[in-house]
Amino acid sequence: MPQYDYIYIGDNARAPYGNRSFETVYEYTLQCVKEFFRMGCPLVIIACNTASAKALRTIQQHDLPEINEGHKVLGVIRPSAEVIGNYSKTGSVGVLGTVGTVASNSYKIEIAKFFPQLKIYQQACPMWVPLIEEGEYNSESADFYVQKYLDELMEQSQDIDTILLGCTHYPLLMDKIKKHLPANISVVPQGDIVAASLADYLHRHPEVESKISRNKEVKFYTTDAPEDFDNHATIFFGKEVRSEHLHL
């Protein structure tokens, strides 16, 4: 959807969120949401599974009516939950995520609404995000921790034929993840799923879509050092990124 304008905020100074408390993640996420609204964004996507698990519902139900009832905040867990059952033939699905995402049981709760027959097995991967953030996702250490957490997941059930990457960092480990899994197991990242869900949402909600500006501009902000952010973000984004520092 290149016709729209996009603003991205990376809260890198306080990341990763995965091991933080519900209260802290909620506080940080709400600060970012308010900053987006101040910048003129009528629609915010919380592109983080931990924040979606720990903060989204409270923001939607408690804060939005007081801040701006006409604005919308969406997450990344529900779109994935709505379709993940379509990938599995055995009815056994693994979910890889941060400690916070797994502890919240958000995926189990949401998936059960759409595919109650599925068996969901979760595995926390606390070392994956730090490895990726430090640029070590191609290292031998990454191989060790990828195999460790995949083995722990598969020990829960040999029937798992589909694995959802329940963290937006994890696709950078895709090659290593596939290397340590049997070829018959599908590994599902979230990017395309969330993008398709957003396109469908805007089609169904023209009252929201009409508020989004259309200058084809993309701006990046980080709460930490722009130079470091730009190096990492360029890998994720696939093209050069130039960010500005944002104080929250």
C-alpha cells in the first residue's frame, strides 16, 4: 500500500520488551501511541507481539475513549490467529515468541476463537531478540540457540507441522530455523499476514481509510542512536533507512 504515508517509531532505548512486566510494557506502548496521535496518525499498528499481548486491549478499551475515540490502534496477534489454522494438516501448531508473549497466552486465547480444534504448543525464545539486535543472527551462537528452542518446542509434540514466528524479529533467523527443522514443517512469518489483514481492514472501514494521508512518505524515528538504528533497520527494511532521534 505505497500510496499512504507511514511513520515508524522504534523504542530502541527501552527494547527489548520481551522480559518486561505487563505494567512497564503498557506504559511504554501507551507513550508511543500518544506520540503517533500527536504526529497526526489516525491509525496505529502495534508491530510487536509482546506489546500486542500486554498492552493492546487496555489501550483499546481504557485509553482510546479518553484520548481520541475516532482513532484506532491494532495489533499483530489477532491477524495471525485468524489464519494460522489454514496452514496445518495435523491440527498441531507451534508458536515461538518472547517470554512475555508466551506467558500472556494471547495466542492460545485468540487462536481458540477461530480454530478451537487446534492444539497449540508454545516455546519462549529469550535469546533470539538479543542475538538479532546485536547483529549476531548469522553466528554460531545463533545456531546453538535456534536449535535449543526448536528442540524444546518439538519435544512437546511430534505432530507439530506448522510453526508461527510470533515475534517480528524472528524472520531474520528464518534460514537457520528451517535448517534445524524437518522439511515437512511449515514456518510462518507474520509480515504478509498482517499486511493483508490491514488492507482488508481499511477496505471494510472507509471511515478510517479516508483519514490517512497519501503522499507516499515514510519517516523513521528511534528513541536511541539513529546511526545504530539505521544499520539494523536497513537489514529489516531491505533498503537504506535514515532515522531521526525521538525523545519519549
